[in-house]
Amino acid sequence: MTTETTNRMDLVFRKLKAEEQMALIPFLTVGDPDLETTLAIISELEAAGADILELGVPYSDPLADGPVIQRASARALRGEVHLRTCMETALKARQAGSNLPFILFSYYNPILQMGLDTFFAELNAHEISGLIIPDLPVEESDEMRRRSSEVGVNLIPLVAPTSSERIAKIVSGASGFIYCVSSLGVTGERSTFHADVDDFIDSVRQATDLPVAVGFGISTGEQVARFAQICDGVVVGSAIVRKIEEVIPLLDHPATRNEGLLQIREFVAQLKRP
């Protein structure tokens, strides 16, 4: 059972802080291109140096996901991957030996459809450490925060550069870490970020004692290193999902499957050593 004192995510951030290191937090879409391959990719990401992993629940009508992740969701949905499947995948990865803290990234509707009682019981049973719900505004999050706290799961808020006067309210009931959005708009690889991103991140740091991570648009080792100077963690999503998409032809054939997995591992490894 997950508790506040044994939440894997909290322990990882505590360890990295003591080592003066930042957390690399990859994102992948569960079931892209299939569930067996997702489990293999999780193993590769851990071997590449991932510290925490976001497991994206495929969704047909996303608000925050750009075209790369939308395509990944479409592939996963063709395989009938759903919310419970994603939690089962986390548990299977744990049973296979993974020590990574898992964050479930889901829009609110699948959670509502499952039912909150069932959902939080399943979160606990499947050893999920954190939860991100991008379309749940802070003003409507009280029940989710209460239930998350009861099962020792961190409900992680998204804070955007436009949040301004709402930052203090958003971070006040948070746990785990604060997810700072580096750019306006949807997810996707970028060469530039919001002009005031450094000041924005500094304002978030002043409003909370929790670790602060940044994501949206980060795709290279140089960008990871740039934000590692001012953040406790860096989330990389679309760039990894795009890499998975690129090597699907290799992953689909037994003779080249290991080559495809190795390419994913090497791509993520270079994010930690630009």
C-alpha cells in the first residue's frame, strides 16, 4: 500500500536533492504501439536513467496534447487501451522489476466514467505514485485532492506562465511536485520557450516548498541542461513519443525489435548527458 512516507516519487526527489541532481521525467503513451512493447520501453527508459515516469492514458479528445501525442493516442486506442489497462501496465512493470515512480496522466472524463471510488482503489492497488489531470481546474479539484491524499498519491498541478495571480492558489493544495508549463499552447517540440519562463519558474519556486519541474516543448539534452539549472525536474514527452513513432517499423519485427528499443534507450540517455 502506498503511504505518504513511502511514496516512491517523494523518495526520489529527496534523494536527488541530496545529490544535487535533477529528475528526468519521460512521458510515454501506454499502448503505443502495443502493451507488450510499452512494458519493454519502460525497462529501456529506466536503463537510460529515467527517474520518474509519466504514463499517458490515450484519449480521443485531448486539450493539452499536440499532434505527436495525439497520433500515439490514436494508435493505442486502436488496441483498445483504456484507463484500467494503463494502471495494469504500471503494476506489470513493477512486477517485472521496475523501481520507477509512476505518474498517471489522464483527462478527467475517463476517471469520472470509472467512478471515483473504484478509481482511487485501483490507483492504490496498482502502485501509482502520482496523478496529473490537465483539464481539472484548481477551483474544482478539492475532492480529487482529498481522495488522493487519503491513498498517498500525489495530485500534481499544472501551472502556466499565464497563471500569474492564481499561482499561490494552484500550488497551495499540491503534493509531489509543481509542473510548470514552459510554453503556451499544446505539447510539442520547440526551439524557443515563453519569453519570461525563467521569471515564471522563479515565481513558482517562491510560492512553494515542493520540487518544481518544467515540461512542454523540451526535446534535447541542451534544453534539459538549461532547465536543470533552475528546476528540480524536467519532463520530456513529445520528443520521446516521436522517437517511438519513428522506430515502430523496427519494433514490429522480431529481427529488428531490439534495435528499435536500443534507439529509444540511447535517445533518452543523451537527454541526461548533452
